[in-house]
Amino acid sequence: MATTDTSIRSSCHCGAITLTVPRLPVYINVCQCTLCRRYGAAWGYYYTDEVKIETKPNAVTKQYIWGDKNLSFNFCDNCGCVCYWWPINPPSADGGEIEMGLNTNNANPELLKFVDRKFDYSVLKSPLGSKATPHADDPAKY
Ligand SMILES: [Zn+2]
């Protein structure tokens, strides 16, 4: 058995939705945008063709889509865990590598504890509702 297997498996709490990727993320983004702060998500970024998604027969994946609707946030309808975000209507495969986000909080922390974590608080300073920000349609209020 190979000892160089660096694959990561992430699963929601009830085990209905599982993602497997072949490597550690380059870094983990503990995103501080108004949505991801609420999710408590810690994203690792992968190309969509690296990701294997498995769902149990009765699993239901719910989606939250907002704003410019470029991506969906996907969570388990049973246990509520946020599993991944995925691009909507991605460009054709010959247009380059297409990125997705995997919630590394659903994976074994022992495998991820030495991966750099990024906390970008600059997005906190973006005024809600400003047309000058990428979250112009953000309905979040604190
Ligand atoms: Zn679940």
C-alpha cells in the first residue's frame, strides 16, 4: 500500500455527502465575507475535475444561490453541513481549469493542521449595500 497517498476525504456529519480530492489544498481560506462567516466555512480550492462527489441514495443536496449567481453553496439537507461551493454554468473545459471550494472543516483536521490558513479581514471593511463592492446585493444585516 502506498504511503504517499495525500488524498483528502470530507464528509458532512451524517455521511450523506462525501467529497474526495487527491491532495492537500495549497492554503485554507477562512473566508470572512458576510456569507462564509455565517457558515463558518474554511475553504480549500480545487479544480472541478479533481473532485469526486458521492452521495448516499437518500441524500438531498440543498443549494443557496445569491447575488450574481456565479456559484452555488451546497449543503446536506439532513445534517445541515456546508460541503462545497460549485461554479454554475462553468465555461467549456477548453477554457481552462475551473475552480471550486471544498469546506475543509468537514475533513480530518490532523491532515490539515499544517496547511496555511488565510483570514482576509479586508472584506469586513466593505460597506454592505455599496455598489462598489462585490457583495452589492448582500442582504445580510448584523
Ligand atoms: Zn449530512
